[in-house]
Amino acid sequence: MKKEGEELLLPFLKIRVMNNKKEWVSGYLFILPSLILLIILVFYPLFLTFIYSFYDMSLTSASARYLGWEAFQKLSRNRMLSLIFNNSLTWTILVVFFQFLLGLGSALLLNKSFVGRTLLRGIVILPWVMPGVIAGMAWRLIYDPQLGLLNHYLQTLGIINQPLTWLSSPTMALYAVIFAAIWKGFPFSTIMYLAGLQGVPPELYEAAEIDGANERKKLSHVTLPCIKPVITVTLLLTFIWTFNYFELVYIMTGGGPAEKSHIFPTYIYDLAFKRFRFGDASRFAVVDFLFLLIFSLFYVRLSFRSEESS
């Protein structure tokens, strides 16, 4: 009887296996166009950049000269590497930190019930949806020594005696752009944290109130632990985006004055498309890519560990 039953089920099992194979093939056929585009637009340029980084290549030289690992030894002696790396870290850490603080603070405020909350939620998102080029040009006008509103109000309040050249000062230019980047980017953090706050069960706050918890304790023991996954993802995304952000820095300072406000993306662009030093640009791009890759892997692993322990 068992044998007869297996013989009866065999055709149905074959049909099921064939259907699974068809679904598997159909699934890969659907993603094939996207996969091809990903290879052409992402993986192939990455591969070429890695290959070019071992050569001394420029538009002025007749042929590329292979340097091998000596190219990266040459890069380690380049004074610009430490400057660009320090600028990129300063830029990224300050922007991400203050976007986190402003984003969380505004999300907590917008999560409360008050008159005009819907309108304020719509206004808060405006800096983030504004294109980076337009935001950069607007902030250039704000920082302008003669026509800028910032100098005007600071002089009116008696904080400064004469207009400051914010974007022309080697010591202030990068921090001026950092302030603009914080203003432009914090609404994204606000949206993410506000979405996380919407998912916190009200019962937890009621239980905390019954236990006599004040607002500070409710924030530290209820709100933050509940939205911890959202905070982790948001910090990771904002770190990667900020480290590779290009438009605002390039529009406002162009890496100047005296190359003091360059970060990795702007300096790579400057090397490749202004000086046509493709080998040097590729080496800086490889360092940029490896740093972000190591950080991303470390951060993701840390996130998984924290989720498993919780």
C-alpha cells in the first residue's frame, strides 16, 4: 500500500518541483534588468576605480604608468590625505551628532498634541526636500559679507563689530558649511524618529506614570529603548550619506579657501574632473570606499549584537 501511495503522489511531486523551478526562473528574470543596471552603474565603475588606483594616470600623460602598491605608499605620504580625512571625520561627526539631537528633539515635540502641529510638521520637512544646489546657493547669500542676513543681524545685536567672511576664512569655512548641513539634514532624522515614536505603545507610558516616572525617566526607560532600532538605522544612514555628501560643500566653498574645506567627495571630484589626475582620484576614492565599508560592517554587526542581547 505504501508503494502504491508513493506512486500516486509522484506525479504531483514532479509538478510541484517543476512549478517551483518556473517560479525561481521567473523571479530571476524579473530582477535581471535591475541586476544588469547595478553591474553597469555600480560594480563595473568600482572595479575600474580599483584598477586605476594602481596606475599613475592623467590626461596630460601619453600613457598610464603602472605603480602597483607603490601608488598607495605614495598616497600615504601625501599631506592632503590627513587633511581630507580629518575634515571628513569632523564634518561627518558634527553633522550626524547635531542632526540626531535636533531630529530627536523636534520629533518629541511634534509627537505631542498642540494647535498647528500638522502645519509645523509640514514646515519642518522643507529643508530636507530642498535640492542641495539651491540650499547651497541660499546659504552662500546668507553668509555673504556684504549682503548676507547673518552678518546684518549679528551686527544689529552687537555681537560682531564688522562683517565676517564666513566662507573665505580657512578656519571658519568648513564649520559654516557644517551648520548649513545640519539645518538641511535634520528633518530626515525628525521623520524617522517621529515614525518610531508613533509605534511606542501608550500602555508603557501609563505603566511608567503609575510607577511615578517623570518625563526624563520616561524618555530614558521607555522612549529611547523602544525606538533604539530606528535610531541605529538612522545614524547609519546619515553617517554614510554625510560622509559622501557633495553638493553643499562644493556649492558653498568648492573645497576652499586654500583647500581647507575639502572632504573626500569634493577632493576626488577636484582631482578627477578639474586636474584630470585619474590615478590620484581613484586612490582617494578607494580609501573613501574602504573606510565606509569597514564602518558599515562594524556598525551592522554591532546592531545585530545589541538586538540579540535585548
